Amino acid sequence: MWSFLKKDILVLFRDKTELAVLLLMPLVLTSILGFALGGVMSGSTEGISSSVAFVQKGQTEQDVKRFKEEVKQLPIPDEAKAQISEAVDSFQPVNVITDVFNSDEFNEMFQIKSMNETDALSALSNEEVSAILIVPEDFTYEALRKMVLEQGEGSELIVQTGDHSSFSASIFEDVIEIIINQLNLGSAIAKETGEEGVVPSFENDSSELGDVQSVTDKKPMSPLQYYTFAMGVMFALYVGSTMAHKGYVENFQNVFNRIILSGKHPMMYLSGKGISTMLLVFIQLVILFTISVLVLRSFMMDDIIEWAGIALITFVYAISIGSVGALLTSITMRANSSSITGVFSGGIVSILAFLGGSFVPKTQLPEFISVLGGWTPNGLALTSYLQWSQGLGFDFILPSLIKLLIFTIIILSISLMIFPRKRVV
Amino acid sequence: MLETVNLKKVFKQNVAADDVNLYLDQGESVGLLGPNGAGKSTTISMISTLLRPTSGDVKWHGKSVIKNPNEIRDVLGVVPQEIALYKELSALENLKFFGKIYGLKGKQLDKKIQEVLEIVGLTERQKDLVKTYSGGMKRRINIAVALLHEPVIIIMDEPTVGIDPQSRNYILEMVRQLKEEKGMTVLYTSHYMEEVERLCDRIYIMDHGKVIATGTKEELTSILSSEETIIVDFDRPYPNLVNKLEKNESILQVTETDNGIKLIVPKGSRQLGTIFNLAEKEEAQITSINVQVPTLEDVFLHLTGRKLRD
Ligand SMILES: Nc1ncnc2c1ncn2[C@@H]1O[C@H](COP(=O)(O)OP(=O)(O)OP(=O)(O)O)[C@@H](O)[C@H]1O
Ligand SMILES: [Mg+2]
């Protein structure tokens, strides 16, 4: 058995280009998709990725004065009035925003350019900035009124993104929203988007923002992280067809006869292919995840348990693709033609990848597609990865893993049935 | 030791092997001669338990191998017609893999590998990938793999097809040595009658799935002992002359060759005069004339009316 495995691996290592494509292609695609859709050079420490314009309409001091005037008219004790106006001197809503802008964490992601509205708009259309944060006239006044006196509607901060609205713009929006929520500035956020629905609904990686915390209870996920998993599960499928195809070009017909003549059970050949497929998938995903984490800094796990979960999912998925490799080998041998591996790698992989959410996040697919995707091995694996890395527990991923194992058993039984045993006298 | 009994294989409507009866005795070398599609490979596959016969049986020491194939597999070395090797691996890696699946291990395996490499003369090139080998070298490694487990019988399916004369000589010499020095029993398939003539003690001639003649080379050619072959070369083709020769009843067979004609005539029937006369009448210029004793090729031609290689 070991000799079969060793032979398969040896053969595989002979074709360096093919091996490189299998192992590195998902990495390349992950980076491309992660960056193209993300637009964020996320993770790199110097990482200034996009500029945003900051437009402050109106005058803070005037607003403060106006507010103090109003406080004076109030039928409350003078002591209280003095306290309020003291507080207002030391705390101004806009300062919260500028403080955040001046923080190191924020500057790692965004470069803030203060400018007037006209300049900002032209910078946006020239794509010099990816978004504008507009502090409207009366912002300080309205915000203070809402915060201190619980009066009025509060104010709105306006985040304007352009036609070319990139992912970083949406992160920026999210950041502002988080600030508002956290500090309860008595303000809402109004989004003015030139174009709708082009921004995937990812959340930014909170670790980039230091102590600013995400508003969701799930851990946020960066596009790089998403595509690391998405491309990983997709390219693993290619390993299956590559192994089967290797068997074909290796002229198994003749070699296989030798194996039968040696008195070895022909099933050895099949198991060799299945196990080497499995190993290769595992290695492929480990390489992908390692490089993605270390070099692209796509995501980080807090502790060993979380990594163990990723390893477990990878292992179960590798087994299931091993069975796919065995099935394709069986069919190829039975049909004595490599057409099935061609069809598989040329079409079926793409369909499975689409259904499973490797191209477009599942949440953005029509429901029946994501239901179908829930039955593909890659879809199941991707779901498990996403759930697990968002901090959902083992209970969440267990059903997917069980489904994957059931899938494996079914596929293995089919491949055993198809496997051409009639050659044995 | 090994025999086939009315061995038959039908593929759809195509009868690839039809009631083939042949046997091999310990230490002899037997040739299976026939043109493309004669059914040689089919017969060999059935003997080596890789193909189930439609009917008939293969017997090893009197026992059917169909019910119990492992016994014969152990003693059989099969050299397939196609190169059955991993082209991406080196000769050494191939030998290691196939040696291991035959249950050889460690030092014993290494020793055996070097031994067979020596036999096929590829010790120097053992580390090179098979795909970088010449056609002849691939054939030789293909044979080496079949020798690893020290088989008693070696079955070779056209081991010299499509290679240069030098490699071919090497292989033929190697087979001869295996038989004479190691006492191996050889079943050798070919459509080159020279090879079979040179190597084999006994010969089966197959055509259209049937064994049409069998015996030693002498026995087979003696089928034609009452005939002789006359080869006449001309400066150019003379169709009229061929026509007239064909009409002549004392000439048994006329075939056109590249440079002239080949005639089969009853032995001692003095046809040379007739040929000269006809040639004169047609103003045909004879460039050479040659009277031959029959070859296996002639036997085949005689039996089937066709040449071994078309
Ligand atoms: N698997 C198969 N399915 C259908 N027909 C087959 C199969 N194998 C062989 N045949 C047919 O059986 C006949 C005999 O083939 P075989 O390969 O035994 O000939 P051969 O004597 O070995 O010829 P060659 O000298 O070309 O190797 C041919 O007509 C061939 O087309
Ligand atoms: Mg053949």
C-alpha cells in the first residue's frame, strides 16, 4: 500500500509545473480576489491603503456658543448650566471623530485629508479618495442637543462613496458607524452611494482597529480570509481530477495489468489514488492557509483550539476529495478515456465552486442555489470554515462535517462499484 | 507444463481467438507468429490470466488457471506489447515499485534490480527517467520489470516492435541467453519470421484467430518441400508478363514484389526456361534471378495467400 502511495507522490512531484499550479494557484487567486474585491492591502504593517476626505462644514465654536446660549435659556439651576457648559468645553462630538482619525490604528488603514466640499467631491470623482466623510453644518449643535438635552433628531454624519466605490470605502463606512454606535454621538449615518450593491458585505478585520470593537457578535471576516477558504475548497476539487488524469496518462491499462499479475488486489491501485489525493489536498490547503496567514495576513486565530478546528475541517474535506479522486479514477478506468476528468476539471468544478459559494458569497446567491450548494462537498467545507472562524462552536460545524463524511462514504461505494474488477480472471 | 485447450475469445462479433490449442514444455522456446490482428495478444492475455476466455481453458500442470490464477501468476513474467512503465519515474524507481508489489524487499530487492538491469544492459542509465529513454531502451526496461520476480516462464508480446536493429539484436540475444543460461521457458510473439526462426524451437502460426500451422521450423518449411521459390527482378514492371505467368498452370503462385515478381513452382519442374521465354516475348529486361528454399514467410503465404506483413 505504501509503495502505491509513494509511487503516486513521486509521479506527482515529477511534473513540477502541474504541482505548482495545484498548490499555488489557489494562493494567487485568493490574493487577486481578496485584493480586487477588498481593495485593501490588509495586514501589511505600513498598509496605508486608501485615502478618505474629511469635510467639516460649519464652525464647531459657533455651534458650541449657540448651544451654550440655548442652555442659558433653560429653566434649570445655574449650577447645572455651568456644569453643562464646562462639559461641553471639554467634550465635543467632532473631537471624537478627529481623535479616531489621529489614532495609529486608523492611520494604518486610511489616510485622512481635510478639504472643503468642492475639492472633496472632485477628489472622489478623480478617485483620489475612496470616500468622503461630511460633518454637516449644525452637527455639533444638533448632536449636543440630542446627547445632553435629549432634544431634537440629533445629527447625521454623511459618508459619501463614489461610483468606483471600493471595499475600503465600505470599511470606512463601517468604522464610522462603529464610532457612532460606541460613543452614541446622537448621530446617525447617512450613506450616499453613487452606485448600489457593488460592495460585498464584508466587515473589516477588527484587529486592525485596535480597541474599536465590532458591533456584531460574530467575528468579522475579511475578503482575504473569505477567499482563502473559498479558493482552497475549490482548488482541492482540481486535485481529484488531476490524480485521476495522471492515472490515465500513466497508461494504467498496461501498468494495471502488471499490478494484477503481481497478485496484488487491484483495489490497492484505487486506494493508492484515493489516499494520495487526500494527502495532496491536505498539503495544498495547509500551504494555502499558512501562506495566507503569514504572508497575506488574511486572518488570525486566537488559540490552538481554533487552529485545531481548521485542521479538522481540512482533514475531513481532504478525505472527501480523496473519495472524489477515487471515483474519477474508477470512471476513467472503466471508460478507458480521460474525458471524465476533462469534463470534471473543465466544468463540474466551476459549477460546484459556484454553488458552494467560492465565487460569490453564499449570502448573495439566490436561496435555491445556496441550498444546492449546501450539498456540495466544497460548499459544506466552506460553510464549516466560515462558521468556525467566525467563532461559532463545534456544534455548528458538526452537521456539515457529518454530511461530508456521508458524502465520502457514498462516493467511495460508487467508485468501488464502478471499478473495473472484471479484468481479474 | 502449460497448455491451452480450445481457447476462444469473442469480442462482440469479432472472434479474436478461435479454438487455440498450444502447449509449452519446460525449457523450450516457442514462437507465436502471425500478422497484425491475428489474435496473438489476445491469446497471450488469456494465458497470462488478464483476459477471461469466452470458452476453453488454460492449464498449468494440468490445473485450470481460470479458477486459481495466482499460482501461475507467480511463475509468469509477462512482457506486454505496450510499454507498461511509469514514464515520469526513473528505471530504478519503476523497478522498485514493481519489485515491491511483487513482495520483494530491502537488500534482496536491490540485488535483484541490479541483476535485471545488468541483463538488459541499462545499469548506467538506471537513474534516468523512462521518458528520456530511446524506444529500444524502454523495451528493455519493459522486459527487466517482468524478470524481477524470477519467473519460470516468460511471455513476450512483440518485444522488438518498432525499434532499431541494434536494440533488436540485443533483445534477441538476451532472450536466447535467458533460455539457454537460465533455463527459462519462453513464449515469444512476433510478426517477424526471422526472429522466430532464430529463437524458437517450435512455432505456431496464427491468422484470423486460428492456429493454422505448427511445428519446428524444419517441419513447417517442409510443408513447402515440394515447392520452390523463384525471384525475378526486372528493370521495370511488366503487367502483361505477370498475366501470362498467372495463366501458366504449372506455376502455382505469382506475386509482384518491389523490383519484379516472386513465383512458387513445383520443385524440379524446370520453369526457368518458361520464364525466360515469356520475358523475351514481352521484351522484359531481367536484372537478376534467384531460386530459393522456402522460408516461414513462404509458408505463411502458402497457407493464407497473404504476406505476413502487408
Ligand atoms: N478489447 C478488445 N475489444 C474488441 N476487440 C478486440 C479487443 N482486443 C483485441 N480485439 C480484436 O481482436 C483481434 C485480435 O487482436 P490481437 O491484439 O490479439 O492481435 P495481435 O495478433 O496481437 O496483433 P498485433 O500484431 O497487431 O499486436 C483484432 O481484430 C482486434 O481488433
Ligand atoms: Mg498484439
